[in-house]
Amino acid sequence: MSGKPAARQGDMTQYGGSIVQGSAGVRIGAPTGVACSVCPGGVTSGHPVNPLLGAKVLPGETDIALPGPLPFILSRTYSSYRTKTPAPVGSLGPGWKMPADIRLQLRDNTLILSDNGGRSLYFEHLFPGEDGYSRSESLWLVRGGVAKLDEGHRLAALWQALPEELRLSPHRYLATNSPQGPWWLLGWCERVPEADEVLPAPLPPYRVLTGLVDRFGRTQTFHREAAGEFSGEITGVTDGAWRHFRLVLTTQAQRAEEARQQAISGGTEPSAFPDTLPGYTEYGRDNGIRLSAVWLTHDPEYPENLPAAPLVRYGWTPRGELAVVYDRSGKQVRSFTYDDKYRGRMVAHRHTGRPEIRYRYDSDGRVTEQLNPAGLSYTYQYEKDRITITDSLDRREVLHTQGEAGLKRVVKKEHADGSVTQSQFDAVGRLRAQTDAAGRTTEYSPDVVTGLITRITTPDGRASAFYYNHHNQLTSATGPDGLELRREYDELGRLIQETAPDGDITRYRYDNPHSDLPCATEDATGSRKTMTWSRYGQLLSFTDCSGYVTRYDHDRFGQMTAVHREEGLSQYRAYDSRGQLIAVKDTQGHETRYEYNIAGDLTAVIAPDGSRNGTQYDAWGKAVRTTQGGLTRSMEYDAAGRVIRLTSENGSHTTFRYDVLDRLIQEQPAV
């Protein structure tokens, strides 16, 4: 590993002060490189709360995800956690963030990489061509200015995938968390000068995400406004398949005027909707600009058939908080409520068709209660290095922690039955050992640089070993029995051969230097299977080793619409505006139809002969009654969502009992 070291969560400077706040975990440049930045240690409780931070979190909700290379995936994450060095509020409002909401601050001797959640990672100043490396995040930050990196550098091959103008520009910074990419390009909304151009004065003291480049040279571009009321904001995205998306932004004044006009047209009194917002929240500076909708405006595969409605719409409270989300069918799918006193602090949320979950906080802004009207509720008590979680069945768990903020980890857990499990971590928060309630220990050996697991030793002393190449790809895995899995890759990092533990060999062939999708596979006997793909990475045809061809059709959303087999037999699928499968028809015209409730649960299947099988659900989407062929089965649940009574089709009953750890301990048929 080369490069200057980077400070991380919980690191201490030479003067003894913590220099990074916020949650650990990379979420930069999704769809790849995503980790749960709002959940240190991956610990959540209920619906969900991060007890280590005392924060209400929503780790990831996806609103747009079309198929293709470097697709534009619009996902939202929320955390009520407030850092000491918050980044500016993004276009989804306080507490929320999108993958593109990252910023690199350039200070005199320090570079600070921050995301919209306030997580900050400190690097030393970089000269052109230098790089910094964060061991805790496995993240590189490189400054442009050289045509090539050192030959032995892990990123040398990935660097060459960049266009020359990006590599040579000393005004750009690039980040990645994998030698396989992609690169996250950090520039500014104005055109970045070439290496030999006269620079504008002064240079902006920051860089923002302007695009991504993968190892095949494919790009995703974020179009930011260079001037005007939306200066610096993303108003368009071009993905790796050359689709273009338009992001509609609004100011607080525009939203206030729209609210007044709606009130007038509806004959009601206008609500208190201020024309401006305070310029600062507990979640950072706030310019009041919000994302209203996202439209697909260009699709190379369907140029004349663009959607007539936005792919997603957002609604806002008068205080600029995200209130509702509408899907591409125009139906509301999410709603959120916030504290009257603390802007951006979520106190309730719900999925359409589901109960509302509510939250209460203490004076320090930590969640103390999670209220579920149709299931388990939780309370949280916080002490120094200790969190107690009690559910509404009076079951208690105690988490004993070490570390601070994003490096806080659970080192001991007292379970509801009194048993104890323990964990050990290294200095950057990586798991080294786990001891179960019986005292049996499993050990993990992460690579000191990459963090990749190189060895797992089970309590009986048996070990599995893992080996990787210079690009962090698994090349060999040996189990406790000595059997070995081997993999080989080409210069682009694509899998070209895999040898199974039993010696069977599978080879992969590629016919496109700009794709990671194989065109054929061959086994040890020479049997060959071939595949063809669409520009969006969807399987178009599959030819098996006997030459039998199956062809597939898809719509723009990646949904399979037809399967054609060689005998002339085809199957056709239809979807509603929400993307739910509503019908399957064969070549003879036999059709099976599907119905759903407002929450998206499958409620009925109507067979070609008209017979109907139905399912009824409770508030949480658990099946409580199913009818098939005129026969009915019913289920009853307790507050923990466990089946406690089953009534079969013949009317017989079976009851179930569980222990405090949700393990089934008794199944009792009715006498």
C-alpha cells in the first residue's frame, strides 16, 4: 500500500483531540462502495434505531434504480445523529442524505472528505499525483496531475481507465474504496481548468462529486448549475447507459407560493408557509433548496416512449423537511413527521398501508422510546459504555461498548435469557474474535491494509484461509478439509476461470472489452453455454450446451416481459404502474392474474379457469388467512410477530410457544 495515511473515526491527533466525528462507513458514490454510514458496527434495533449513537436511522430506501452500467440509483438515508462538524444540508432536507451529497474541503494543510451526514475523514495535504489512504475505510484519495501511478500501486491499472485530461488535471481529486473502482470524481460546478490553463482566482476551497468512472471507462455525470439560484446544485444526471435524468429543484419561496396558490384554488385558508428558512440547522447550513421530482428525459433504447410522469416526487413541510414520497405511479409510499421544536428530528414515519412508528428523545437528542402500535415497542437507557434495550414483552438486552462515534463497537452483549456473547475488534473497528454464550471462540484475521478476511479459525481449531490478488479479488479459498476453490481473472479484473473444490473447472469468455458480462461459459468437458445482453445488462438470450435457445424481453425498468422458447412456446408478463406483476399469459392465451392491496401485499391469484386463491394480512403484512381451492388456513401472531396458533384447512388447531430468544420450544396440536 502506498499513499499518505488518513485520520479516521476515533483517531487522536498528536495533541490528543479527536479529529473525526460522525458515523463510520463509506457511502460515497453509490451504487458501489456503500456501507451503512448511519450504523456503526451494523447494530440496529426495531424499526430501526441505532442504539450506539442513540439515533433514529433509516439505512437506505431506494426511489430510483434502473438497470445498466453505472446506473443512477437514487437512495435516501436518514439519521437523527448530530455531529460536531456537520456538512451542509442536502436537497432532501435536514437529517437526510443522498450518495452524491459529498464534499472535499481544502484547507491550508488538511483535506476533509465529508458526506451529508457529517462524517468527516481527514487527509494530509496532497501534491499533484500524491494519494492518501484511510485504513479504517479502505478508501483512497488521489490528486490528479500525473499520467501514471507507480507500477506497483494497487490503483495503477484503475488510474489508466481514466481519461487523460482527468489524470493530468492537478485541480481534481479522485476517490475510490476498491482497486476495481469506480472512481468518484471531485471537482466543482464550473468547468475545471486544464493543467496548462490560467486558473480563476480564487480557486474554490472545496470540491463536490461531479461524476463516476469505472474500470471500463464508463461514466456517470452529475450536471451541476454553474450560476443562478441553484448554483452548485445537481439538476441533471447522465448514467453509464447514456440515459439522462432531470432533477427538479425548488426554493423555499417557490414552495410557499405553490402552497398559497393551492389554498386559493381549493378555497381554503393558506397555511403558515414561510418564504424563507433559517440558514442553519443542527444538521448543518441550509440554503432551503429541495428536490421536488426526478424525470427521465432521454433513454437511448426507448427514445420516443418516455414516461409521462416523474419517476419519483417529494413533498415538503413548511419547514423544509421531507414529508412524503410518491412513486412513479403517483401513489404515496412514505410519510414522515418531525419534532415541532427541532427541525429535521424525525418523530414518526410510516409505509403506506402500514402502522405509524413513533419515537421519543431525551434532552441530548437520543432516542429513548420506539412506539409500535401493532408490534414490539422498545425503550433505551444510556450510560457510560452501556446501553439497555427493553421491549414491550419486558425482555432486556444490555450492550457494553468501547470506542467513540463511528468506531463504537459492542464488545459484550447480555441477552434476554441471561447469556452473554463477547466480541473483540482491532484499532480500526474490524472484528477479530467472537465468543458465544457457551464460551466458544471464533477468530478472524483481517488483512492489516485492506481489511479483507484472510483466515477464520473455528472453536475446534479448524481454519479456513483466503487469498487475494493485488486488486483485492479472491484468488483462493481453502476450507478446514483442505479442499480449495481457485479463481483467475483477466487484466480488467473479470473472472475467467473458476476451479471448484471437487476439481470441476468453469471458464468465462468475454466479447466486449467495455463490459463485465460474459458471452459464454465452458466446463471441463468443453460444453459451452452462450449469453447475449442488452445495453442495460439484461439477459436477451441464453443458449445451452445442446444449442437450445431461450430469448427474453424486458421493459425499461428491468422487468422481464416475455420468455420465448424454441418450440414456439412463449410466456408474457404484464405489470401495473407500480411495477407489480399483474398477469402472466402463455402462447395459448391462458392467463393468470394477480391482485395487491395498497401496501403491495399479494392478495389474490386468479387462475386461467377463474378459480381464486386469496390471502388476508394483518397491519404488518403477515398472512393471517389463506384460501386455496376453497379451503382456508388461518394464523395468529403475538406482538413479536411469532405464529402462536395455526388453524388448518380441516379446522384443527396447533399452538406454538417460544423462549425469550424467539426459539420455538413447544408445538402442541389440539386434543
